[in-house]
Amino acid sequence: MAGLLALVVSSFWSLDLQWAQFFSAEAAASMGRFVGEFFPPDLSPAFLRKVGVGMAETLAMSLLGTLLAVVGGLALALPASKGQQLLRAPTRAVLNALRSIPELVWAALLLISAGLGPFAGTVALALHTTGVLGRLFAESIENAPAGPAFALRAQGAGTLQVFFYATLPQVLPQVMSYTLYRWENNIRAAAVLGVVGAGGLGQLLAFHMGLFHMAKTATILAAMLLLVALVDSLSYAWRRGLTR
Amino acid sequence: MDLELQGANARHPAARAGSVPALHGVSLRVAAGEQLAVIGPSGSGKTTLLHVLGAALPPQTGQLRLSGQDPWVLPRAALQRLRGQLFLAPQVPPLPPRQRVVTAVLAGRLPAQSLLSSLRSLLYPSDIPAAFSALEQFDLGDKLFERVDRLSGGERQRVGLARALLAPARLWLVDEPLSSLDPARAQQALNALTAGARERGVTLVTTLHQVDAALAHFPRIVGLRDGEVAFDLPAGQVTPERLARLYMQHEDELTGAAPSFATSVAQAADEVPEPVVMHCR
Amino acid sequence: MNAANPTNPTNPALTPPADRDPAWWPRVFWCSAALVLLWPLMVATEFKPWVLLEASSLRVSGRFIGSFFPPALDAEFLTLVARDTWRTVAIATAGITLAWVIAVPLTLLSTRVLSISALSGRMATLPFVARQAVRWLLIVLRSVPELVWALIFVRVVGLGPTSGVLAIALTYGGMLGKVYAEILESGEPLATQTLLRNGSGRMQAFFYALLPGSSAELVSYTVYRWECAIRSSVVLGFVGAGGLGQQLDNAMKMFNGGEVATLLLVFMALVALADRVSALLRKGLA
């Protein structure tokens, strides 16, 4: 308890936070001006078209990245689940490495090989999400009722045959559910990946913010929120449909 | 396939170390093509015996020979090939809830199929007529394209049995095939099983709770009690006194009431879980 | 029901319900639809994996990855890394503390369990609207990615940890608020309602009935969020909030693979350590 307090206090103290700067009247005025410049947001058709393209790019990034991650996750989940003595530890290590590195860091790394644009963002999302989904899928596989798999293995079916005929049909509802849940996360991640240059709305945002085009920034922010809300409701509706 | 079990001790797979073994010095010899029923009160070790015979549970002591071969000295690949020649049907039908009956039944053929053809069969079932005729033996032909979780418990059990008719096996080990079936269906199912085994020359070992059905359909009865073989006789020589002794303190089971077992298949169905709050989102 | 004779399986009067798999054509349709959608997806994301395998690209990647070994381990750099690791943890801790400060009043304002008007059936309109408004505020706080907040604050306050701390405070405040409210509402409301009915104030009801029951879960979730905040603060470093993230950004821009390798390793170790500490704390405080 005391240690906790010490941690908190030392954090604040060591950071040299600019409270005065943030809460001064001058800062308030500049914030006020700043926020004021957001309105009215830029709604010219030419710009809206650009934002639309950015939205489509971001959406596509999140979809393709998630899809790739499902394939990768399933492929790695089987070796990572209990019962695979040899491969389990290294596969788990790989999955852990993939998921501990945040999407943005992956994107920054991949930009070096893949260049600017949404390709790096898609692959970054795919890599990180493979780690997350792989671990979730492996846990689903381990928790699935053992009966069907046992019967097929006792009958002499091969490992992959057992996976496709017994394990996968059982974990499919959970796979779908986790995938939709990660899609909701990935649309948010995709929106901001562009800040490092990985395309989509994020790239537009960083560009226009850098030039202090606040009205345009407001539009882009609104588009981001809209996209996130859209994906959230689609995912919710789909999940509802699954449980019907 | 003939099998020979000698002096086997086996512990239930979930049992703690040091606990009493489920099977004690059990010896059994079954010739190829023979049909026999194992009866006994609950807890006598019938399921464990079946798992030992099916090379699914290694015996702690004693030896098992399938067609003269000890499965437990074989390398893994050879063991899997040997397993391909037997068929073990657990008491709870091992069917994934969302799978369709046609796929579930055709899964019986997997040991004989290559990975590629089994995957192709997932996309489009490779042998619909065979699946249909197997299901028809159990009066389930019209359920061919239904999902397993839309069937009743008894229907699921019969689908599990129908798998045997498609398996490339020489030995059928069936655990409690009648537990969810009403008497009429039970008759039909046993007829289908025994006739199917006879046609194919397959060795059939069944555990049964329904003693009258066992006596009526099987020429050879093995009585198991507390993990030991109480008797191993032709059906005609099984007297009511022997039965009474076998089922001592479990008389209610003697009258044919099978102990209820949880049909856990039903509850595994469409529960799409809410994703747990995790991974920072 | 047909009367099948089990010993005569080839009764010609029996026909299967369908000769062909009825699920085949719907499957073909959906697969084709998916493939048709896949094409524009790949175009929109400029998905050209073969680009990665082009000679020039391979050379660049190869050189970069090659420069990962050996990782930069000189004393000067390591001290820098140690300092920035502490910075990252400090930003996360400060951010979570502020988030907590924001979340607690908002939770108390939005939770239905402390509603006095709801004791007698339906909640009155004004409290209901007020609670909904607070919920919407929490949603807005939660929906804006912390990176965006950080970008905005960097414009106002300049580069440095302040923008990172504030960004985390706002976003995580929204998350904490929502989950705290859910935790409070998922418990047994009886004790709280009894106190409220007997005339005690809302804060009293909170401290004597509501909090004790849910404190373990609340603490557990907060510690778990702290762990997430550490990852966030690394990400925020890429837009100027300092810490490991900023170092990583700098090292990548200079193509300094050795430093990138060290930083990544330190980051992964930090995450693992935080995970361990968080698990311990959760077990200890629960």
C-alpha cells in the first residue's frame, strides 16, 4: 500500500509536468481558441471525398488485417494448445511476442520494408492481432469439451483431421465472437496507425494537424468517431445474429 | 480382429495416483468376429475395460494384444494405424453440436482417408449414399442434413452408432449404446449393430446396462464387478442367481433402469460468450 | 416414419432427403461473395505482399534486421533507456491516477444503484437524463483514441510527458468510469437500497454498502488498466510524449537497428514485468 503511494508520488514528481502551463489563463485562452477553430468543420465536397477515401482505406485495413489474423491465429492456435508437447512453448513465445508489441510499433517497423501507406498498417494489424487471437483461440481449444476429439483420435484419425472434424466445429462460435471483438478494436487502431504514415484517416489527421488546419481536423475526427460507431454496431448486430 | 487381455490393472484416467485401480487382474480373450456383452453394476469398470481394450488407456500391469500385436510398444505412427482398425464409441455421443449429421457420420471414415480428401469431404460430403444407408439402419435417414444439436439425445446416440458402420474397423467397442433409447429403438439399434458386425465379420464388444437385451442379443456375456471379472459364460449359462450376485446392492440396475448420465451435449450448444474484458480494449 | 428392415439395407423404396448436399449452393454463393469483396479490400489497402520480396526491399529489410544484432548495449545508451523506462512507467502511473480522479465522480454520478428516485420503481426524469448525460460523456472520452488526444495536447502544451499523461487520463478515465459503473451495478443492490431507504445519504450508502462489496473487483480492474496504460504510454511516445516510445521512434528514424533491438527487448521485458506485478497486486489486494 505504501509502496503504491510511493510509486504514484514519485511518478508525478519525476515527470516535471507542466501543470502551470496547462492550467494558466493563457493556456485556457489558447485552448479556447484552439477548440474554436474546430468549428465549423470543413464540409466541402472535395474534402469530404478525401475523407471518404480515408474512411474506406481505414475500414479496409481493419477488415483485411483482422481476416489475415484469423487465419494466422488458427494456424498457430493448434500447436499452442495443450497436448502438443514439442511445439507448445515456442509457439506460445511467438504469440506472446506478436501481441506484446503494440500495433503502432509494428507499423513503424514495417514502414521500413513496406514503405508508407496502408499496406504496412494492414500487416501491422495482422501481426499484432494474430498474437492476440492465437492466444484466445488456443485457450478456446483447450477448454472445448474433449469428447469428439478423443473419439476420433481413438479411432486413429490424424491430428489435423481431428482438428477440422472435431475441434474446429466446436470452437467456431467463440472464434467468430473473438474475431468480431478484435475487429472493433482494430478499427480504432487502424484509424490512428496513419499517424506514423500507415495510411487511412490517421495519415490525413497527422497531415492536417501538422498544418494547423483545425476545421479539416474536426471533420476527420468526426469521421473517425462515425467509423468506430459503425463498426461497433455492425459487430454487435452480427454477434446478436450468431446467438439466434 | 482378435484381442487378448491378460492380467490387466488399469486406473481410470482422471483418478489420483495411489487410488484403487478401476480394473484388477482382468483377463479376456475374444476371437475374431465374436460378439460379446459386458454387464455389471455402475462403477464396476466397464468403461475403463473398453478403453483398455481400445488402446486408449495403457494398462498399468498386464498385457494387451490386438491381432497378436501389443499396441503399447509400437511407435506413434504405427499405433495410429493400428487404431485405425478399431472403433471406440463412447457413452456420450462424441458429436460436435454444430456439425451436420452427414459430416459427423462420415467422420467414421477418417482413418482411411488422406488429409486432402477428408478436407474435400468437409466442403462437399464425399459419400452421401453411404452415410444415408448407415443412418437408415438406425431409422435416421431423414436427418441426414440436420445439425447434431437439433437432434434429441436418443437420435444423437444412434448417429454415434451409425458411425461404426462406416468405419474401416475390424473391432467395435461400444459403450452403453442404449442409454438414451426407448425399448423399441433399443431393439432396433442392437439389431443393426449385431447384424452389421456379423455382415462385416467384425469383433463386437459392448457394455450394456440392459441385462435382458444383453442376454437376448449376445452369445457371450462377461460379468464385471468391482473391477474384476465375475464370470465369462455363454448367455445360456447365465443364471438369475449369478446375476443377483453380480448386481448385489445395485438391484435397481438389474431391472434395466440405466443410471442417468448427464447429456452434456445439449449444453455445449450455441452459447456465444461475451468476450472477456482483456487485452487493453 | 418408414419401417426400415435393418437386415435389408438396399430397400429401393428408401430415398435420401436430397441427393446433393443442400448446403452446397449457399456455400458457393457466400464464398464467391466473400472473394468478390476481398478484391476491393486488397486494392484499398494496397496489399501487395510481393513488394516485400522485391530485391531492393529485401536489401533494405535485410540490412535493417541485420543491424538488430548485436543490440546496442553501451553504458551511455543503457542509462538513457533506464531513464526512459522509468519515464514510461511514470507517465502510465500518473495517467492512471488522474484517470481514477476523473472516473470516480463520474461513476458515482452515473450509477443507477445510488438512485434515490429509483427506489420507488422508475427513476425520475431529471436524474435519468443526468445519468445518461454522464454516460455519454464517458463514451466520448472512451471513443477518442488516446493518440488523438495526445496529438491535440502536444499542440497546446508542447512536447513532453504532460500531453501523454493527460491523454491517458482522459481515455482511461472513460474506460474506468464505464467498468466501475458496471462492477457496481453487477453486485447485490439490496444492502445499498436498504441504507438509502432508511434515509442515509448517497455517499454513506456508497462507503458502507456499495464499495465494500465491489472493492476487490474495482482494484483488480484498475491494476489491470495500469498495465495497459504502460503499453499506451509507449505508443504515445511516438507523437512526442517521451519515454521508451520516443526513443524507439528516434532509433527507427535513424535506422539504428541495434538501439531498436534493445528498446524492443526492454519493452517486452517491461510488459512482462508489469504483467507479473499486476497479477501479484491483484492477488494481494483482493
